[in-house]
Amino acid sequence: MEEKKNKTGEAKLMKGNEALAEAAIRADIDGYFGYPITPQSEILEYLEREVPKRHGLVLQAESEIASINMIYGAAGAGARVMTSSSGPGISLMQEGLSYIASAQLPCLVVNIVRGGPGLGTIQPSQGDYFQAVKGGGHGDYHLIVLAPASVQEMADFVFEGFRLAEKYRNPAMILSDGALGQMMEKVIQPEEGSLPKIKTPWATTGKTKDRDHNIITSLFIKPEEMESVNLQLQEKYRKIEKDEVRFEEIKTDDANIILVAFGLSSRICQKTVDLGREKGIKIGLLRPITLYPYPYKRLNELADQVEFMMSVEMNAGQMVEDVRLAVEGKVPVHFTGRMGGMIPSPDDVLHEIESILDKQNVLQD
Amino acid sequence: MSIERPSTLDFPADAEGMEMVYCRPIETLTDTPFHYCPGCGHSVVHRVLMEVVAELNIQDKTIGVAPVGCSVFAYNYMNIDMQEAAHGRASAVATGIKRVLPDRYVFSYQGDGDLAAIGTAETIHTVNRGENILMVFINNGIYGMTGGQMAPTTLPGQVTTTSPYGRDVKKVGHPIKIADLLIQLPGAHYVTRQAVHNPNAVRKLKKAFEKSFQYQKEGKGTCFVEVVSNCPSGWRMTPVESIKYLEETMFPAYPLGDLKVPEKV
């Protein structure tokens, strides 16, 4: 990806959460507002430790509700700001995210997902997929959602998230999970200061004589006006869907079975691809990097060459709905996954594929 | 009331030879007519606040945060940069603004439901951090915008649409005196309770705003200005009756005056 050009320095062994926090400082954030919650507290801890020595601002708020509204205020004032949390805290932020999306403010929100619903578990999960990509709060809006699959991407996507958020004046989310947050891998950090600040003539910085007063609001009480704001948002989303879809393909060229998985699940599936091919099963993997916008088009194309697809997720089957939408019934789309903080193994996934193939063979016999 | 003519204002063309004794702060108030009900205190508070911003010549350094409530459209009238916050979150939004623009003057403008019910946590923690902002708190004991429901500050026995037999303190508790709570916090620098029911009260409110901006300039901490105001529509009263109700019923429950003043050095 583009960031690689800007990378400097040695590869360093870092925890996912800390790599992300370090990247935030390097991305010159003006402010981070957050509240502790496992498994992402290292982000706040790292920033509280490092920011005073370097630059920017970090503030521990009294709740995730306060954090996201501080983000609203600071983003509205033209600052580059971010927050992070995990499932329950992200749920508390949904009202604020809806306001931020409506007021068209750029910001970055990180969700280090844990198993739910409810207080759930602190173990990794992908159960917040629907919440992240389908809106989450009230009204018609989207976050731009990036799904890292390595500690390297935990760092890189901070830059990419801000770049997209600021380009479209739209909140962006990094949808990660507790495993990626906690695990240590080699990471080469993006170069500090390599993300230029955007101009924010719309920001509330104090009304000067040469301009009208700037208003940050999500209130458009006249239905005609509210509809026109909605149309503007939808136009923006269409543009994002056209220009910003990102995905990675692994051994899809000759594949007749395609696994679809994001984040940690895609790491698992990568191994399944190899295990399957050792047995002569031609498996390929499509890993969506952006979950919104989603690679519908590419999946639809791939559907023409395969027998079936399988969505592999650490939840009860959420993204599988988007895979089915993408393939438009051309081929069967199966699902396998674990829930509640459990992680499927590469063998589990291969076993699922083999049992589908067995059933097909029985039918053919 | 004779006010000093703001330096930024010009006399109207037809005013030649006449002495200016009264004018609106045309720089800091837009031409949009107030939508508030006849007799409501909001427009007076808006005006006094914007008068102070004009006279201190800080329009280009002042950012306001409007709440959810009757004053949700405050930004239509105040000709300064403003943000509209989610219900109860104005002080968190103001915190975000102030933290990234520490040299600006930031205020939140909130009603009783917003500040003392749904936003209580944000209110207390903003003050506890000693956030260097002004919080303007309009206490009229009722939810005005939604049509006159019981507020956290509704008085015992007071009839509203959701306390049709009068506020029953056994069921819903006593009115919360949030300013009295806030003075316990070291972050609260200046806490005062004012009103706008007569010219003298308006003059005192103006002084309170002036002091608050001065303290903010000096980085002293949170200034909290409560305005015990009226809601003729929500109270089902004429404006005149509502003033009488303020004097006879609201002020005894919410006594006017300073609750916390900075220690003299």
C-alpha cells in the first residue's frame, strides 16, 4: 500500500494496540479522547505516556459518550482527532457517530472488538461487523471501515483512516479485534509528519470579518433541507463505493472455492488455503480490506469461476450477507465461524470445506 | 438602560444628531427574529451574552455550543461560530473545542433537562476537570421544546404534562440544585445564579458574563452561570403571570446570587 513508501526506520516488535497508538502520534493527531476498556486500554495508556513527551493532546474522558462528543467538538473545530474503544464502549458512541456523520466531520474511531453481546467477554471477536458497516446509530449514514489483519496494518490504517476521513469529511473506523490488539509482531512505523493537514474553512475557529459564521450541526428541521442533506450524503457514499474499495486476493486465479474473510479470520484462512492446496483442493481467499465500501463487484466476478464461496467470521455470520448480496445467487455461499471470543482454526475451516465437498460428491454419486 | 456604544457599530443613517441610548449588538446577533415564545427569557439571555461578546471585541475568538432544547437554534441568532451538540453533551463538545483551541473563548448554553438530567455526568466531569469554559445554564423548571414535561428542576407539586397531579417527590425525587452540587468541586471557579425578569437582573447577568470571560481569559477554570428563567408556554401562564411565579415560587427555591466566587488574593 501507499504507506510503504513513507516508512522509515527499523522493524520493531510491537503490540497491535501500541503500534496503532504510535502511528497516531506519527499521524500528528491534535487530540485523542478515550475511556479505558479491555482489550484496547493500551492505546490510551501508550498515548498518556508518550504524548506529553512529544506533541498533541490526550484526555481520559468520563465515558465513551463524553469521548465521542469531545471528538465531535474538536473535529468541528478543525482538529485531527481520534478515539478508541471496544464493543460496549463503541455502542455508547453510536449516537455521537450518527451526529458526526450527519455534520460531516472527519475523525478516526478504533474498535478493538471483543465477544458480545452485552458485557460479553474480553476475547477477540468480529461480532461488531453489522454495527460498523451498516450504520450503527440512527439514520442513513456510513462509516468508512478498514479491517487490519496484522500489527503492521494496525499502524498503517491509522494513516489510511485519516486520509479517507479527511478526504470525504466522514468518520472512519478501524475494525480490529482483541487478538490483533494484543498480539506482538514486527512493524515498521509510517514516517512521522508524512500526513499533511487538510484545510478546514468550515471549522468553528472563531468568526472573522471576512466570512459568515460557521455552524456545525446535524439539525435540519425542514424536511426538504433534511432530504437534501441526505442526498448529499448518499452522493458521497456512492463516490466512496466507486473509488475506495480495497481488498486483497490470495491464490484466487485458479481457485474453484473462494473463502471470504477479513481481519484475523483472513489470517486463519490463509493457512486453510495452503492446507487445502496440499490436498489438491483449489481454495482461494478474498480479504476485504475496506468493509465499507465493500468489494461486491469483485466477488460477483469471482462467482463466475467458482463452485461455492464460504464466509469465515468470528461471529454468527454477518458479513456472509454481503457476500450473498455480491454473488447474486450465482453460487452457494456457505458460512463457518465461531462466536463469543472463540477463534476457528485453519483445520476447522478446511474440515467445513471438505464436508461440503463430500455432500456434493454423495449427491453426484 | 443606556449602554456604551460598541466600537464596531455605526449609527443608522437617519440617526444624525440623536444620541444613541439603545441598540442591539448588530455584529454579534444575526437579523433572524427570535423564535422564542412571547415573554421567554431565552432571547434576553442570548442578547446579553452577545452584547458582552461584542463589547469585549472577541467575536473572532468565541465559539458557542448549542444544546438540544428550546435554544437548539441558538446559532441562528448568535453571529459567532457555533456547534450544535447532542442532548446533554454540550459541555463535552465544548471541552473538545477548548482543548484543541485553548486560546479561544468557549461557552456552552444548556437548559435544565439537557444539563441537569441527561447530561449530568458530562456537567459534573467538565466542571471537575476545571474545564476553562463558560457554562450558561437556563433553569426554567420544565422541558419547553417538547411541550412542557417535568424537568429535573421542576418544583415539588408543580404541574407539568408528565406530572399532571404535581411533582410527587416520593415518586421522582426533589428538584436537583445542580449549581449547589457544582460548588463542591475545586474545578468550579465561579458559580452564580442570576435572572432576567427585570432590568436590574439583566444588568447583573451581564456583569456575570463579563466576569466569566475575564476568568476564562486568565485560565481560571469553569465558570457556571445559572439563569433562573421562565417558560410561559410550558407553565401555561401569561408572560406577566410567569414573572410573578418566578418571584414568588422559583426564586425562593433557587435563590439568586453568587454561590461561589474566586478567593481574593
